[in-house]
Amino acid sequence: MYDRLKGFRDFYPDEMGARREVFDTLEAVARQYGFREVGTPALERTQMYVDKSGEEIVDELYAFEDKGGRAVSLTPELTPTVARMVVAKGQELSKPIKWFSTRPFWRYEQVQQGRFREFYQTNVDIFGSSDPRADAEILAYAADALTALGLTGDDFEFRVSHRDILGGLVRELADDPAAVDTRAAIRAVDKRAKVERAEYLGLLVDAGLDESIAREFDDLIADGNLDAIAAVGDEEVAAAVENLQDVLAAVEDFGAREYCELSLTTARGLDYYTGVVFECFDSTGDVSRAVFGGGRYDDLIESFGGQPTPAVGVAPGHAPLQLLCERAGVWPEEAPSTDYYVLQVGDTETEAAQITRELRVLGHVVETDVAGRSFGAQLEYADGINAETVVIVGEQDLADDAVTIKDMKSGDQTQVSLDDFPPESGRPTYEDYE
Amino acid sequence: MYDRLKGFRDFYPDEMGARREVFDTLEAVARQYGFREVGTPALERTQMYVDKSGEEIVDELYAFEDKGGRAVSLTPELTPTVARMVVAKGQELSKPIKWFSTRPFWRYEQVQQGRFREFYQTNVDIFGSSDPRADAEILAYAADALTALGLTGDDFEFRVSHRDILGGLVRELADDPAAVDTRAAIRAVDKRAKVERAEYLGLLVDAGLDESIAREFDDLIADGNLDAIAAVGDEEVAAAVENLQDVLAAVEDFGAREYCELSLTTARGLDYYTGVVFECFDSTGDVSRAVFGGGRYDDLIESFGGQPTPAVGVAPGHAPLQLLCERAGVWPEEAPSTDYYVLQVGDTETEAAQITRELRVLGHVVETDVAGRSFGAQLEYADGINAETVVIVGEQDLADDAVTIKDMKSGDQTQVSLDDFPPESGRPTYEDYE
């Protein structure tokens, strides 16, 4: 007996059915927004990740040398791949480019609740627009997708922030702006809720702020008073404040403002974010970490050798989303459903197969015996797959030019003429014949 | 600029849309047959493939050592993984088990037409039934899936064979059955149409048959006269002939006999097949290799440490299937479709966003400007995404409490009152208002 690798999961049909329902919803809403599906490779050159995130990223990758001597990695995220694809087509693609896809990614990291080495995301991105409505459309998409899953404004909130406000404030407040590591300061903000306060302030000091300045900075972002921040900051900060306000106004136009709250203590951990960033949280706090996040990454395409191409996106991860849906009681039921089971008993194989076929042609989910099992075993199987109706095809039934229709909930059954069943259309149940 | 790895593909939206339509069809038909979706890991222990196929298989795998020192491989096929999953649950799963899934697999092999290092398959399997109806259901599923794609009996044929007929004949005809390598002989049959006749006969001789016996064997399987074969063979061959006839009779019951032809020169290359095997071919021969194949593998689960569990399955590969569909002219159109583009011009952002939202709530595919582009640029974009209807939201329109509805095919347009648009239901076009 072989064992599954740690951090990888097998999804049996009940759980997979629920997950599929969730993927389908995330994708159906993306399609309504005019996002188009793309398909992407599972392997890329390791260099692409090293250039973007530094040599230390390799420790977290499934990185290896292929048989042609190439240094390759299982993709840990989609963004570099789609950036590569945008660059490869150059000016051929008309802007804005709106793409989505659902697929697994891989990271060699510690396995914990809701975090695996193989994990699934639905990535949704817009390339080629710096307009606030692009950020707003991503936020509105995410809100629509979650409400389509049955979640409400009481279940989740998007904490919306802006990297240029954080970065601009840091540089404005610092005694020596040239000595400040803005990215390190933003990474410190991302750690704010995850570490002790002293450690957090220490990280800001490590980034080049005096401790008193660090405290002043933290007070400003914790208060989140945009007017006060614009007053303290320079033109860059003022522009970022205006951009953030424009995004929230456009989110209002798209009907999703109620799900968003201003939260300048939100920063996102990845260095490539540039403007508006946001994280989705469980409003009740039961799911303590961010469920997923997104934001703007205006510089990435250019850094990959493409034309300057602003970009914004979001990537709901399915495992944390499952935790939120389960907490909120909207995770889909994990059980199969089946319209008909055609129960074949006696020398009736041909007729049972034909009835099965006719019901499938009508578009229904239909199973029949393919194992030569007894009446009782078939009935038990039909019960296990939650068959709504069992169609019993027995020798006596056929002698009467009929079949027996059995309702699996009540156990009631009745004989129905082959003139009336299978029907020419529709999906009749016992009640239609009783 | 980074390059994509050789043998891997990026699917941009037009091609991906067509592929998605094909996946959806293969999966929808599987669901109608009561197959349930499973989700499976991309990585498994390399040992699983070595035990099944020998040490030389590693040359074809993306095999490497992970950071925990495990020898792992990107999965080259689904069968070992689902066998592992069946074994892991033991008696918990009620039989027959009917599973499907669509996903990529990886093999480090020469790249050629219709063959890639990353390739996609929809796997459909039944575990726990040795009944001929299980084989027949797999064949009927495959036929239904192909006809649902628009293919007809003139486009494809399933060449159906039986490994126990081939193996039994080899042992029966050989002077010294103990000296014959049955698997090697079956692999020789699999090569019959791919190599010169002399080489093929040489392979049979290498497998332990005298050359005259090899010729006699080949005449028997080429003629495919089941009565003659049953007369020559032993009980095992007679039983296999009967099983094959029962499968074809059950396929007839399921309405798929017309797509099947007896072809004992079909063998399938993989060693784990045990009973009925089949390959799908392009009837015109334009696609020269087998499009896909399937068959019985009754011993695999037991060899993985499970209870004896007969199994049968099929796995259409998407790239060869695309070649067949393109040859037959039924590959889906590679172009986006969009119900509405809401064109925003002047100071009408809020109203345009609200109209967009209302149309999306109705379930339509709707795009609007998220890039602050000109009237002309928006119209060009709407044309590029094949928008059926453009809804122009201009300041003058709004002053009239109206929008302008433009038919993108004819270019005709008319003003429609906001009382009538967006509608409460339906998807009205220009013609509904002209």
C-alpha cells in the first residue's frame, strides 16, 4: 500500500462535489464579468521566481533539474506565469486583458490548518488599466463571488489599503528618507497583527525608522484618517489617498462598498504589490488569518521585459475559503445526487440498458447495474448514491409492458406503462404517477 | 523575457474557451452516467511507478527528490493514483466505484504533433465489477462523449480486442508455453501497425514463438474469426471469446455497438491491461495514431495491496482528440462571446456601473469600461470581445432617462427608456426595441 505525500490531498467524490460547486460559482461570476479563462503550465523556469523574489524563494519551491538540465519549479503562484504570457504576446492582446483560471499550485512549506503543499486558487486579473474602476471591478468581483456562495456582509469584510500611502508616509516621516527600506517597513505592517507589538515596532526600526517615528507612523495608519494622512504626507501620499478614495467610490458604483472597509494596517506580504491592496477576513474572527487577498502590481510586467502594463488581481484560495464557508454554514452539502437508478432484475438486461440510455439522452443523471448484483444489493447501492427514483425493470413488469417506479424517500412504488416511461421529456418522479 | 518550457503550452482565452467546451462535454456525459468527480495530487512517490512499470520508467518521468528527501514524480497517468485511493479506503467505498476527473499529466518525452510533455486527459473508470456491462458502459460512455462533441460514426471507430485471447493463443500455439513471454508477445501485437512486418515478426520470435507459429498466430488475429480462435484455443481463450462477445452484446444494449469493431490486432501497450482493451481511431485515417484507448485492468488494485478489485476505464487525451475534432470540423469556434458591453461616455460612471451590475445580476456576460478609454476605443474593444449588444450610457441619453442600444452586427442603434432597460428578466437585443 502506497501513502499519499504529506501536504497533498485526495478528494473523494463527496468532498470533490462540494468543491466543484464552489469552483463553478467562482468561475461563473468571473465569466459574467467578462473574464476569460486561460490555461497555464505547472512547471516554469526557476529563474523567473528567483529574479522576482530572490534566491531564498527556492527554499519554498518544488525546484529541481529536469532531464534536459533545466532548472525548473512547480509553479507556486500564477502571477509570474500570466505576466510572462502577457509579455510573450506583446501588443497583440487588446487591453484591458481580463483573465481567470482555477488550478493547483505548490509550495514546500509547513502543513497546518487550511494550508497545504498543494493548494488550489482561482486567479482573476486585469492587465492594462490603471483606472480606479479596474481595482473596483476586482473588489466587486470578489464580493459577488462570495455572496454567490451564500456568504453575506455579516460573514466577511475586505480590508482595503494602499501601498503608496504606507510607503509615502514612511519616507515622509523618516529623518533620513534615503536610509529607509520602504519594502521592509511595509512587510513590518503586514506582520502587525501576527506578532507582539514590540517585535512589530522593532521591525519598523530595522527598516530605518526611529522608534518615536515608528509609533507616530503606526498611530496614523491605525487611525486611518485619510485627511490627516494627506495633510502629513507629500504629493505622492495625497495622490494615493485620492486614488484610494476613487477606488472606493467606484466600488460603491459597482454595488460592493458595503463589503469594504478602509484598513491602512493591511499591507500584503508580497513585494510586487504597488497600489491598492486588500485582504478578505472572516467578520466573526473565527477564521483568524486572511482568507485571501489581492491588489495592484503595476510594475511586474515591465520587470518581466514587457511594455509598462498596470495590473490588478485577486486569488481566492480554496482551502481558506472552505474554512470561511463552513464557519458560515454555506459549504455545499457533501453528498452525491442521482436522478434515476435503473434496477435490473431477471432476464431484462437489454430493456434495462435501453431505458437507461433513453433517460440519459434526456439529460438526466442515471445509473444502472453494471455488476450483476442482486435486487437488494442494487437497492442499497441506489440508496448510497441518493437516487431520487428507482426504476425497477423486472420480468413481470415487462410482461405487463410496464416498469415499477419507486420513490426512494417514502419507499412508495407503482407500476407505470412503458407508454408513459421513459417520458419524451421532463424528469417525472413517483408523484407524477401515483 | 522568460520563455515557456518546451513541451508545455500556454492557452490564451480563444483556444482555452474551445478546450473548456470540450472538457465540459466530456464531463457532462460522465456525470449523466453517474461517474463522480475526484481530485488527485500532481505528485506521487516515484516508487509507485517503478513497482508497476520497472526502473526504466524513471527515464520518462519528471522525477526528483523533494526537500524532505522523498523520491517523488509528477504523475504521468492517473491509474496508479486512483488505485492507491481505492486501496486507501478499503471496504468503505460501496462498489461499483465510478470516478472521473480532468487534469494534466507529465512525461519527459519527445515533443511531436499532438504529443506534449504536459498533456490533459479526462479519466473515467469503474472499480469493483467484472461484469461485461462495466466494459460496455465504458465503451458507451466514450461513444456518447464523442457524439456529444458532434462526431459521428463516420468519424471514429473503437477497435475492440481482448488481452486474454491474445495471451491464450500465444501460449496455446507455442511449442513450449513456459518459454513464451506473453507480455512481450502482446507488446509486439501493439507494435504491429507501427513497424515493418519483419520487425513485428521478429518481436514475436523474441517473445518465444517460432517464426512459423508467429505467422500462424498473426493470421488468426488478423482474420479475427472468433469461432476459429475458440476452436484453436484452450478454455481460457474460449472464456475470453465469450467475454468479448458478452461485452459487445451489452454495448449493443447501451446503443453503442455501431461505433465498435472487433480488432484482435489491437493490444494496447501498457502491461497492466488484462481483459477487453480498445483504441479509438479516426475512421478516415487522417489522424494516424490511436486517438485514445482504454480497457480492463483487473489485477492492479490487488498488486497495490488492496482486495482483488476488477477495474475498467478509458482516458481521452485532449490533444489527440483535438486533432480528430479539427479533422472532422467539429472543434468549437475559438472566439469569445459577450452578451453586453456597457459603453460609458461623459460623466456617467455611476449609472454605467449600476446598469452593468443589474445586467450581471440577471446572469449575463457583461463588460464595461475599467480603463477610462475613449468612445472609439471602447467600441473597438467591444468588437474584439464579440459583444452582441453595446449599451451606450451618455450624458444626453441620461438626460432623456434613456440609454442607446446598439446592435454590433448591423451597427443599428436606438434609444431605449431606462424604464425598459435593464429589463427585469431576459436578454433583450436591438431587435426587441427597434
